[in-house]
Amino acid sequence: MLRKELGIFTMGDLLDHFPNRHIDKTKVSRIADIRPDTEYIQVAGILRNMQVIGDKRARRMVAVLQDESGLLELAWFQGISWVQKTLVEGQRYLVFGRTGFFNGKAQMVHPELEVYVPAKADGKAYLEPVYPATEKLKARGLNGRQLGKLTYQLLSQVKPDDLAENLPEDICRQLQLMNRYEAYSNIHFPVSPQAYQDALKRLKFEELFMSQIRLNLVRMERHQASRGVVFEKVGTLFNEFYAHHLPFELTGAQKRVIREIRTDTGKGHQMNRLLQGDVGSGKTMVALLSMLLAADNGYQSCMMAPTEILAQQHYAGLKDLLKDMPVEIALLTGSVKGAARKRILKGLLEDSIHFVVGTHAVIEDVVQFKNLGLVVVDEQHRFGVAQRARLWEKAAIPPHVLVMTATPIPRTLAMTAYGDLDYSVMDELPPGRQPITTVHRYEQARASVMDFVKTEISKGRQAYFIYPLIEESEKLSYEDLMQGYEQVKSFFPEPKYRISMVHGRQPAEQKDTNMQRFVQGDTQIMVSTTVIEVGVNVPNATVMVIESAEKFGLSQLHQLRGRVGRGTEKSFCILLTGSKASREARERIKIMCATNDGFKIAEKDLEIRGPGDIDGTRQSGALNFKVASIVNDKELLELARNLAEKRCEEDPTLDMAKNLQLKKYLRSQKRKNEWGKIS
């Protein structure tokens, strides 16, 4: 039962099943102290009036807890038979739970109850662990208290040597960490509140340090084991473009990243670098300069994009930048057929084509390179590991890899989920980019929003109307979009206004045609679902209206907003919502209106949603911490990372005497969990 319900297979698993809180028997509140803003509270009283009311789905168990100050309603909607068998009317209980008010009366749903035993008379805090359990376990008599008894019996038989120290002694001394045996004893049965906090700190640091050591070792192993082509020089093409054809002064962030890439590609090991930069930070320029560096050293480059439209935009942009350079660039997508396709395949094989930009088409077996030296993958989370790996196989020595994402990754997430990659951050926008003005409007203000859009269109600008994509129901999304399309047409009647519409049900050809009409300015308005989230570049589009903005996540709202503000004109993003948005949705919208900084938004997104819900998280295993939190323990994570990096640089094989117990522990864990590696 413990295996199935809680994943507890061994005695060690039971020790690692930590309590989610402790009851301090000395802190008992009065029922009369419960207020509307009270969240969790512990009270004690006599259980009265137990009864089952309602039937079928409305069936529930209710009771009243009475103390000297008042009454508290208790309710159970599940596990009713267990409650009936276990609880005794007239008995005094200690009750803990989340409070609410129903019909003006204080209520607690699914409270935790146990027979009340007064605190010990010695005046010390009496901390009793409360363990996570399930309704099925409770029905079998295995509630949190029973798990506590099992754990107590186990700990009484465990000796200090059974929980041998795994952290280096000098680190424990430096950070004043309690030893491992004491930490396990006090995380379950603390002798005092301070002992519990010390145990928590020790076990959190251990988790974070071990994960950072593993990631560092994986990265160092890759650096040592992987061969890579050597870009020995910065040559004529790079210098000519940099001196005479660069359209704007590079930002400090761009220069820093190019230096990092230059260093990586000159070492003889394969570069595997993640480049994260906010929308409009100039990642494509960094990619182009890296490709010119490859060409100067006699190597070809390939840039892979997730959609045909994005590939076409990259190709058009690069071709324009390179128009006065002796560099041959080609576009290879699924729609390139016949003689044009044969010419490109021949050019890649003969090395007469220096750069190719494409979609998944570039990974087909028929596409062969003479001398592939650099692969740039845009919006890397859209490609599977196996897809990316097929590109590396197109050269005898694996090419250098630069993966780019416009989805800012919070620093703490990057250090854990992406810690085995070298990563660069571009946190500056090129000169001339104006911040986008973002405003929130309710449905009642729709007419004035439409008037504003008309004003922008009258200036020769273009506008987006974006509708949410409801993953559970393609039909619902389609109906919402069609209703929205008709509504937009009622405000912007044809032929005075020209409208494109794009959605997932359209054939690819029709979708591309409609998108291209907007890109080329043939239509003034684009009505779409989130398919335009990544990569559409229309500098003339200055307004985006996001319908039902409360249904979007923070990162998605930020990505969508990045489709405007790409030219020199002032741009606007209008978030339209109904009047009944949730508190969390209102918080997201408030953040969007307050900042254009994608990294601040990503941090807030992580705080609101937690790491498990962030899209594109690469190595979920890196985030499966039992006690540590990358949201709440940022300082401890930074400390663990710095100490792990120093340790691995000083002793890459962990063979020094002071690191042997650490190495032994890591080996034992490696057999349990294979460490993830990137492709």
C-alpha cells in the first residue's frame, strides 16, 4: 500500500518521506479568534453533532467542534466511512486546517484531527510531525500519525553510521551544518524549533549541492570527452561585416556572448551553449556573427527554425544583411521542390553554400554537408532531442551547437534544469527599441479599444487580435475564434479594412498564405490564436489586442507582446478581460502592465506557478527536490552552485581524500538514477 500510494519501497524511502509540518502542541488558538483573513489555525475542543447529510454527490459528513469561546463547523466530502469509524462524539480533539466562512459561520473542510493531549508540563515546545498521506491510506488506518510511529521506530534502530556523512567535512565546518544523522532525526522529531530549522538547512543544502556537483561533472565530462572543430581565427568575412556592414552598434551583452562563443569554438571541444535573450535582444545578429566566424575557418553553418514562416524570416533578414558579402546563403524548407531543391543539396555537398536556413527539412537523410561546423537551433524547446541529434550526425566531428530561446529562463531554473549546459544571457535591448506600452481594459471598454486600433490603422499601421487556444477543446477554440473574427469584422468592415485569419485547423498552405499577406502589408489586421507566438516579425504592426487575457500564462503573454514593438514606431499591447478574473489572473495582468523585462516576468512566473509547470523544463529530474525549493531557497542555491563549481574545478575526478566520501555517495546514487545529458 505504501509503495502504490506514496512510492515508499524501502526503509530509506520511509526516512526520506519528510513531514510537511509539525504540530506545536503549545500553540492552541480559540475558535473565537478565527477571522475572515485567517488561513490555517489549530484549535482544540469537543466534537459534537456528527451526522451524514445529503446523498450521492451531495453526500457529506458534518460535525461541530466546541470550545469555551465558540463553535466551528467541520465538513468532510471524502473518506466519510473512515471518519465515522475513527472519530468519537464527545471526545476532545486537537484540530488543524484551513478555515473559511460559509453562511457567515467559520468552517473547516477536511481538517486534521487527533485526540487532544495537553502539552508537556516541562514548558518545552512539543513538536509532533505530520506526514503527507492519502485518503486510501487513511481508510486502512495508515494516517499521518501512524506513519510517524513507523518512522520513530525506524529511527530508534538506525545508527549514525547507517546515515554516513556525504558532504565534505570542510564544507560542513564552513557552513556550520549539523551532521547527516542529526539532520534526519531533527527533520522528523526535532528537539526544538531551532533544531528543526538547522536540520532543514542541512538537508536543503545537501540536495542543492549534490545536484550542482552532478551537473558540473556532466558538463566537465562533456568538455573533456567531446571532440569539436577548431575555429582558429577571426578572419576577413567577420571583420569585413563587423567594420562595414553592421547596421547598428552591438550591445555590451551581444559583445560578451560573441566573446564566449569565440572562446568555446577555439578549444577543440564541441560547444554546447544555450543563448537566452528577451524578445528583440539581438540573438539573430549573434548567430550571424558566429556563422561568419565558422565560414572564416572553412566551415558551413546551418540554422534550424521550428516553422516555415520563421525560417523564411530568418533567411530574408540574413540575406539582406549579407547582400554585399561574398557569402552564399540558401533556404531549405518542405515547400522548396524540384530544381531549386536539387541545387541546394548539391551546393551543400560541394561547399558552395556557406549557410543554410531551414525547418525540419534540414535533418532529412538526403541533406548532406561537406564541412558542417556550426548548428544554430532557434526556439530549441520546440525540437525533440532526437531531432537535434540528427544534425550533429551530419559531420565526422560533431559541429558546435548554439541553441537560442526568446523565452527568458529564471536564473534559478537555468542553474538546475539547464545546469549541464554552458549558457549565455542577453539582458540588453539594441538602441532604438522602444518599450511597449501595456494597458488592461475590461470588456465594457471594447468600443474605445476598437476606436484606438482604428486610429493606429489610419496612420498606416497594422494590428493583431489574439484569441486563447483551449487545449482541452480545439472545437471550443475554433468557435471562440470564429465569433471573434465576426466581431472584429463588425468593427472593421470590408472593403475599407482587410483582415487575415490564422488558426490551427487551416491547411498549412492556407495558413502560410494568410500569414504572408499580413507580413507583406496586404492586410491590416491579423485575427489569430497563439500560433503567432513565436517568430512573426512585422515591424509595421504597432497594436496587439489580447482577448480573454486572463486565460493566458505570464510567459505566453510576454511572448505574444513581443510581436509588436519591432519597428521604430511607438507600440501598444491591450489586455482585454472579463470583470470576473481570478486573483491570480489579475496579478499576472498587473505584472505585464508594470514591466517589459522578460527576466522579471519569468521570475514572477516561477513564483506563481512553480518549476514543475514551466514550459520546456528540460530535465524534470533536476527539479525533484524533497525539501529544497528553487523559488524560496535562491541564496542557498547560489551558495551550493559556487561551492560545487570550485570543488569540481579543484578536483574534477573527486579523488582527493577530502572528496572520497562525496564520490562514494554519488556513485551509489548514480546506480539509482541515471543523470540526464543533453543531446
